[in-house]
Amino acid sequence: MLGGPAAYIQNRFHKWFENRLPLSDHVTLTQRTVYILPTQPGLMLGVTLLVLLVASINYQLNLGYLLTFLLAGSALVGMHVCHGTLRGLAMNLQAPGAHYAGATAPIDIKLTSSSRQTRYGIGLSVLGASAGRHWAWADVPAQGSTSVQVAFTPARRGLHHLPTLTAETRFPLGTFRVWTVWRPAARVLVYPAAEASPPPLPPGEARSSGAANAAVAQSTGEYDGVRSYKRGDPLKRVVWKKAAKADDSLSSNGGLVVRDCAMANASELWLDFNDAGSHGVEHKLSRLCAWVLAADRAGVVYGLRLPSLSIAPANGEAHKRQCLQALALC
């Protein structure tokens, strides 16, 4: 029980409370879903009003009564305005795209108000984050809408529900805190984090007789029947489309590559789970992720072999996403 029994009980209570909330990507806040409590300045104001009231009664100060009830009335009006800032607000979430583990992922949320009054000082954040968590603040115009982004960092790969969110306001006086808790139903696909300094792409394997469109590779890392441009090569053999997508590391001549007929139909590039080192499953998936991104940047044709899945050699954005999804769900 890290943090002692009090922290343990608090965490259990938070989990129990969150599990009672329904999953929804759209929520309209009502009195049943909005909570209010005084802040520390609000508590200090209450103590001050109590002292003023006792002193006014003791010394029969009419101006003391006036000041006490004037401040108390202002606090009550501020409480009503603060509660009304969130009550009736509609929040809609747009499901985010896939992200990499350890990278900041934004969540787009649209706030819509049907009230004739502007709603000021509304903040949204991930519930239960650290003290330095990111808050996104916005004002919602009267009978209008605005969009905010809440950032979170997925810690591990896989398909996960979005984290529980919270919205709060302390407008206008800061003496009361009004908040709500929201559990989105959308899920986010998290790819493995790519290895920072991966080794070069593995050499190709002998091409099977039926793999007519597979990749070609040599130990130099040149694939798909192309190689770096060399002085004297005819310009008609330059692959201009591939050169535009190729990584500069493939060539010292501005990324130019040319067709090499001698390399064609020799071998095919496979990114194999068993060839990705021996430092554990997560490290292997991280290296495979880096290899997939490197092969896609080079514009080569590649396949992916996992213990429970094999993806045939291909290239393009759809093929890259298919491979990354397989790595995320492996």
C-alpha cells in the first residue's frame, strides 16, 4: 500500500466511483452529474464571515451586520453562478487516431452551450494525473461552441479506453469549485515506441517462386531493385518517385536512386520477430516498429512475421498501418 492506508482507501474509492459512471462520448451536464464544494479561500471567507458576525453581535455594530450580510450574499450569488457555469454544458469527444507509446496524444473535445450567457473559465484535464498535469482552459460563448484539446501520454501499447476526464470551474469568485467526472467510451490504439537507435534493416531472404512482387535486398541495405545513384548512371534509370520518398541516408547524391536489373528478383525483405534481438518481447516489438518506419521511409517492399501473424510483403501507408496495428495488438 504505497502512500499509507489513507492513500490506499482513497484510490479504492476513486476506482469504485469511476466504475459507477457510464461510458459515453457525449454528455450533457445536469445537477446529478455536477458537484460543488468550497475551496480553501472559500473556507477562509466563511471563517471571516463568522468572526464578523460574532463581533457585530457582541458590539452591536450595524455597519458590521451590513458588511457581513453583504459579503455572505455575494458568496451565495457566486456559488449559484459557479454552479450554473457547468450545469447544462454539452461535451462531445472526437476519438483520437493511433499514437505511439510514450508520446503525447491529444484528445479533441467540443464544448457547446445553449445558454444566453457566456460561460467563463472552464478547465478540462485527465483525472488523477500528477500535480503538474496539463489543464486546457476555455470560455464558451453564449449559444455557441468552442473546442479544446486535453493531452495525455499512453504508457503502454495496445487498445485502451481513453482516460477518465474531469471538467471544473471556479468562476466568478474562486470561493467554490464545481466539477464533473466523465468516462469516454472511445478507445485509442497505441503502437509500440520505436527504438531510438535501431540496427540496420536485416538482409533479404531468398525469394520464393510465388512472390513476384516481393522486395529485393542485399547486405548494403538496397531494396526493390534499386540502388544509390552513381556518377555515370543514365538518367532514364533514375526512379524519381522513389527518390522523392527515400531517406537521405540511402544516398549521398541527394536521395537519388536508380533501377538495378542485376538485383531484381534476388531476395525479399522480411521483418521477423525472431531476428529482432533477444531482450524481451517489448524490446523486440520496439525494434520491429523502428524497422517498419525505416522501410516505409525508404519506400521498399517488406513483410512482417510475428509469432501469431504473418503479413505479406507490400508497401504504402495502408500496409504500414497494418503492420503497426499488428505490433500494437501482438
